[in-house]
Amino acid sequence: MVSTLIPPKIASPSAIGGAADAARMQRVVSFYEKLPRGAAPAPQPKGLIERYQARYMNGKNARAMPLVHVIGGILVLGYANNYYFHLRHHKNNAH
């Protein structure tokens, strides 16, 4: 009658012995001993955009150079657009 109240895993003789639990716990402890300690190293930027963001847009190194790059890019594209649609027609003859 009491045997129906105790689950079979607890009542088995191998679970009562403790050596199996100690070996399992030792494997867990040895696994955690092998793990690196301390903070994880910062990931290195890989692509072009990630390197640009790390160089100019990082929180500790934030700079205004991206604004200068955008203004310079707009100037270059604006001049190229102006040259293609207007200035190249005036290269050899007057308007």
C-alpha cells in the first residue's frame, strides 16, 4: 500500500545511492570551470558600415564628421548633376 504512494524513481535502489548524482554534479562543475570568466570582449566591426559606425558614431567617440561627409556628398552629387545636365553643354561653345 505504501509502495503506491512513492514514485518508482525515488524508490529505486540506484537513486538512493548518491554516487550517480555526485558524478553528474562533478560533470556540471567541471563544465562551468572551463567557461571563461569576466566580461566578454567587445565584438569587432566586420563590414564597411559597421567600421564607419564604430569610428564616427560610437557613443564614447561620437563626432560631427558624418554631417561633414553628408554635406560633402551632397555637394559632389549636386555638382555632378549640374555638370551632366547643364555645364557640359557649355564646354566648347557659349550659351
